[in-house]
Amino acid sequence: MKVILLEDVKSLGKKGELVNVNDGYARNFILPKKLGLEANAKNLNDLKLQKANSEKIAAEQLAEAQKLAEEMKEMQIKVAIKTGEGGKTFGSISTKEIAQAAKAQLNLELDKKKMQLDDAIKTVGTHMVPIKLHPKVTASLKVIVEGK
């Protein structure tokens, strides 16, 4: 019997796949536990429409992320860090402070977990911070660190 999976089933397949299983397995396990639907014409058509819709949404999200990445090339934020004699800095700038500064200065919501900063910024100057906006899109934000 052909079944459309509604959830991931270990050793059988992922959500949305069309799989061929024994009749008893489908009748006694997959269908009662709502893990899948029988693959009839209506359900196959619904699956096709769902996949088309999810592909359309994914394409829109990718285009939106690419547009934001282009806009971010021109953007910059300024962050202050405490400095002492000889330009020695006290503390560091983390992704949390960068996200807060972006919200305050650019009105831009950035997730601090998406910033790919190897170490916290500990020097005064200009730094490029890579930000993962989408699995396929990474943008850079210019962060200017000033001493105070």
C-alpha cells in the first residue's frame, strides 16, 4: 500500500514522502497513529499543492534575505568601548551588544545567535561582522568600535 507520511518515521521516511509499505503495517500502525495517509488521488493532489506552496514561501524568504543582505552592505553601526592609557581596551564587544546597537541605531532586528563572530571584539577600529540571514545568504555588517 502506498502511504503519504505526515511525520518523520524512523527507518521508513521523512514527512511528505510517498512510501510503499505492507498493508498490515499501514492499517495497524501508520494510519491509526496519524503518521500517514493513504495515497489516493485527493491526498496526492493535496501533497503536490503543499509542496508547491512551501517552495514558493522558501523562494520568497530567500529573495527577502538577499535584499536585506544588499541593504546591509551600506549600513554601519557605532559601538563604544572603555579604553585606558595607550589605547588599551577594557572588556569586549559581543554579539549581544552589536544586536542592541543595530536595533537602536538602524531599527533592525538581528538575532545575536546568527552572528558568526569567532571571538568578541576587543580592539578599537572597524570590524566586519558576518551575519547568517538565511541558510544560503550571509551578509556583513560594518561595526565601528570607538574608545570612550
